[in-house]
Amino acid sequence: MYRILLTLMLAGALLGVSNAAIADIESELVTYRIVTEDSEEIREETNAVSPNDVIEYELRYTNVSERPKTGLRIVGPIPTETTYIANSASASIMTSLEVSIDGGTSFAAEPLIVTDSSGTQTEISADEYTQIRWNSLVGIQPGETHVFTYRVVVN
């Protein structure tokens, strides 16, 4: 079984806000293994996985300040030895979703389409994604928690 380094995932799943604002936002990452029993999906908290397991990352961000926060950008890394499951990302609030294939240097909407020098467009497969990013379209109010999830399969 592979061990999932939760602290590494938390370090990679940072808010795209100023350092002062980060102090006012608490974050939590919960890792679930998705199993199917009697045609029903069940989420089991886990910190160890095996090849072919489907894993759901749930990132929770809570505003612990007394002031609303805006402009939040949540990044979820796709761990090595896993493949992002296309269109599995969701959020509890209105967001725009973007993906990266270069470790977070650049992001674009999913599905990611690239255009070569001849003008030919190619859709990039989800197995090439290295990170996903939610751009919040609403603020996070004091005491409010926003939840972001996405799934990967272990290679």
C-alpha cells in the first residue's frame, strides 16, 4: 500500500490569497477511498491506498475572522502516481475551475485545449493534469466554510 502524505498535500493545497488573509482562513484536507457496495458509493476516510483505488480529496476552508474574504483561489495538486478523474471536481460555492499541465505555472478551463503553431487544437487528456484550481466567484463570510472536492485514481 502507498502512504499518502497528508501534510504534503496540505502544503500544496494553499489559498491564493495574501499571507495576512491566510492567517484568517483555517484549512483541512480529508482523504476518502471510494468503494462501491450494492451499487452504492461509500466514502471511507483513509491515509493508505492501493493501485486502482479511487481517492476523493475534500478541502475545507473556514473564515475564522470577523471580516468577509474575497478573491480566494484554491489549488488542489494531483499527486504523482495518481491520475485525475476528468470532471470530478466540485465546490460548495460558485467557482470557475481551471487545470494545469505544468505544475501550476499556467491554468486554463477544463477540458484543456491547446493550439499548436499550425492552428490545430488538441484536447489534453486528464491524465496529464498536474493541478486543479478553483477561483471563487463569491466571498467567504465570517464563520463560513467552503468545500472543494476532486477525485484521482491510484496508478
